[in-house]
Amino acid sequence: MLKKKMLLSVVMSALLVTAAAGCGNSDGKKSEEGSGGAQTEKKSYKIAISQIVEHPSLDATREGFLAALKDAGIAEGDNLKVDYKNAQGDSANNLSIAQTIASEKEDLVLAIATPSAQAIVQQVKDKPVLFAAVTDPLDAKVVTNLDQPGGNVSGVSDTNPAAVQKLMDFVAKNFPNVKTVGLVINEGEPNAVVMSKNAEEALSKHNIKLVKAAVTNTSEVKQAAQSLVGRADAIFITLDNMVVSGVDTIIQVANENHIPFFSSDRDTVEKGAFATVGFKYFDHGYQVGQMAVDILKNGKKPGDMKVTMQEKLDLILNLKAAAAQGIIVTDDMKNEVEDKEKNIIQ
């Protein structure tokens, strides 16, 4: 009888263990095996992105940012929710987006372009903020110190003052007939003003004059470009979001009038400007994304992270644009390009 009772007890225990195993992890939540085979719920993240306007450089920045997160195991549709908001170039929308983001719960906020960064920094005080595509973070008052930003903000500047200087030197060296350079500019955008001053200083060393054609919205870009015909021997634009949004019309004016057109970003050269000294904005965004990974996964604080800039610069030429604008591309010009395979666009 004792043996039978013991056997029954063993059988009942086995049934209870089997039933308990069958009921495990029935809540449908994603889980991962932790150390020792223990089940732990997979961490998910929410990020808000504020972008002032859609154009290739800013879009590529956002794509690079998300690619860096994905490479680190933080991917949309899996463990990442992205709240993307675009102000469509409107300052009122830009402020409203920043206020909305400030009232919501996110693990991190990304601001793309100077106006977006300024609004986000003013409104968002209680969560990590990173910026991208900001030309001069100090002048824009996004941070007060590049090496030790403090607070909840850091990021990557999308310019290096040397880029504008090198491009203007290239113009002076290879275009001896250029005595005036026309600049289409929105002077309400701080980054455009900073870069225009750099260009003016660089050109003055070669006795070349900078002539400005101001705009207050994207619809005025074509008229501004047309106003430079006969007044300027070449056209140049900065990292000016309003102007870049209407850059197709500048390309049209440059091609129709055989005026060399120089830009400050690679994406505009790929579209039809002749040359720039720059980099890929996807890589720029990826660099900011790596900072985000450090914050989300490693607990780093933005205020302790140095604001960096693009160090690797190269001359980028578009040979089709050259033909359209009546430019004869010499071997000397091509020899100034370090990575000819990537940066001479056929």
C-alpha cells in the first residue's frame, strides 16, 4: 500500500510540472532568453523625430539615423516606434510640433535642421535630445559648449568651415572668368547666414564679389535665381533648407543660361549642381544614430557627449551638370577629387 501511495504521488507531481510548463509565457509578449535560460521581456523604444522640411539631404539624414539604430538591434516594426513629424517649412508648425513632442513620452528626440533643433531645445527639457543637419550649434544657441554641452542636448553639425573655404578656392582657381558669385539665400535661417559670411570672406581673398538674392519662401527661389542672370558669373547656395527645397528651379536657370552652379551638399550635386565639397548625408545621420544607440542602450547622457562635425571632406563633381552648364571639366579639376570612383558623378 505504501509503495502504491508513493507511486501515485510521483505521477501527480509529474502531471503538475507538465501543466505548469504548458501554461508558461501565455500572455503573447515578446521575450528573450537571458542568462541561465531565464525569459525576459524584450525592451522596446519610442523616438520622436522633428524635421523642418522634406528634401534629399534631410531625408537621407533621417534614413541614416534609423539605419544605425537598426544595425544595433533597434528596428521599426520590431522594438522601435518612430513618431515622425514634418513642419513643411512652416515656423508655426515647427513650434507646434516641438510643443506636442514635449508633452508626450519618448525615450529620445531627434531634431533635423537648425529651426527644428531650436524649437525642440526650447520646448523639450525632460528627455534626451539629439540634433542633426545643424550648421552652427553655438550661433543657433542649440548648445553653449561643443565639448561639454551639458543639459539634455548634443548632436552632430553638418558642416565644417573648411568645406566652404575649399569650394570657394576651387571656384577661384578653376574659373578665372568668375568675378561675381550669386547667392540665393533665406536670411532668416541662421545657418545660411553663417555660411554666406564664410563664403564671402573666402571669395574676398580672391577679389571675387558675393551678390545676394534674398527669398522669404520656397516659391521665390526661381525668381531670385533669375535675378542673378547678368549679375553673377556663377551661383552658389548654402545648407539653406528653404532654398534647397526649391533647388530644381535654380538648376533650371543655371542650365538655361550656362551658369556654373555650386552647392553645399552632395545631394544637390547629384540632382544637377556642378560641384561641392562635402559628404553623404546618410553617413551624417548614421553618425547621429550611433550616438542615439549609446544613449538608449548604454545609458549615456547627451550633455556628456561632445558635439562633433564632419571631418572627412572631398570635392564632388557632376559631369552631366557640367555639360548642361557649359563647363569644360579639366584634368586638374578631376585630380582634386580624392575618391574619384565615388565622387565623380558621370
